Amino acid sequence: MSDIWKNHEGYYDPTAGEAIRDLERGKNMDKAKPGEIWEVDGPKGTIQMLVLKQHDAYASGLRLYEDTTGETDIEVPAMTIMHADAGRPNYAYNTDMGRYIKTMKAADFDLVKKQVAEALGIEAPQKKEFEVQKMIEAVKAEPITVVPSDTEIEKLKTTAGIYQKLYEDLLERIL
């Protein structure tokens, strides 16, 4: 691609350059997914960010640093081992997202999500299959006994009598 900061005559044109840059960034954000690492233009220059969640106008994530970040420091396998402060999530507007860097392995990203939840004091949600298994075990431990009431028994007898009469009438017509 040609230099976006120059017009067709070769002169510096910041207005056109910014417009083209914003269009390119907008295209990139449609593809950003949780677990991906992107370059982001921040107020103090370009940074790297691990996307935790993509929203309509922005992405929530963790800013990546080369050095440890303190009390809630976690390691993030980017192009090299980077560090993030799990207790300080950030956000970046879609228009500030720049170049895609890489996608983390699912197991590594699951670990990062767990560490962020711990650092923020949020209990990680349990998988539903464990809840279902607990419910099955509870039902097996205490079988449910159903005892119909007297009115329910009368309704069942009445219904059975109606079906018996219908069946007998049907047999008479056939035979």
C-alpha cells in the first residue's frame, strides 16, 4: 500500500491520512475476539492489549507490559512473555485498535480469565455440567415419592372410566 499520509501528488496530507487510518482500524475491529492480542494507540503511544471482551464501540482488555506490574501481576504469552496487572482492566475504542498480533491458546486464555476474576474478587462461574451432575446425584440420593391426593385419584378413575367406555363402543362397532 502507498503512504497514506501523502496525497496523489506526493504532498503530506494529514486529513486524508487520518481518514484512511480510521477506516483501516474500523475494519480490524470487526475481527477482534477475546483471547487476541492487538496493538492499540493510547494517549502515550502504542501499547499491546489482550482483548478480554469485545463490545459494540470498544474492547475490554489488559494492557501488556515487558516488566512485572506488582501485586496482581500475571504472565501473558504474547510474542514473548509479557506481564499484565489482572486487577486493572482497561478499554480501547474500536477506532484505536491497530494491528493484530496473535491469538492466545484457549488454555492460556482460560487461566488469564481465572486470574482476572481472582484479582477482582469475582467468583468464576462454574460450568453447568457440574451443576447438572450435582442435581442428578441429589435425586439419586433422595428418591422422590409421589402420593396423589384423593381428588387426583377420583379424576384418574373418572378419566379411566371414560376411556374404557370409548374403547368398548369402538369394539362393538368393529365386531
